[in-house]
Amino acid sequence: MSQTTGLTDKGLSILTFAAYHSFVSGEKVRRVVLDDGKGHHADADGVREMEEAGYFEPEGERGTLTEEGLKRLDAVIEAIRGVR
């Protein structure tokens, strides 16, 4: 379990995916694709964990990070940048 977010690796996978898209787009990511219909799909346990923690609101094939989820995403991004 992460000390930064209190999430397991499955929950962190959702934030890591959002962090990746933030890095490549240069923009803050709030919405995450859960199933693109082409083979990519978010881990169901991770989605459930994020939702139960109040970090994420799944809506069909996509989901939205809550304000608290965005704070957790910022923490993950800063942790990744810390390895420079």
C-alpha cells in the first residue's frame, strides 16, 4: 500500500494512467478512459478502490477524478518527478 495515497497498486494504476496522460499531453487530466473497446481496460478492483476512497466517480466507459482524486494525482506526479 502506498504511503502517498493509501492505495494498493491496483488503485495506483488508475492514477498512474492519468499521470501518464498528463505528462504526454502537458495538461491536467481529470477524465480517464476505463474501457477503450480496443483492449485497454482499467483494473476493476482499482476503480472500485478509488471510488470507495472518494477519489473517483466511474461513469460507463470513463470516470472522473474528484477534487480529492486530483490532489492524489498531483502527489503521484510529484513522486514520479522526484526520480529525476
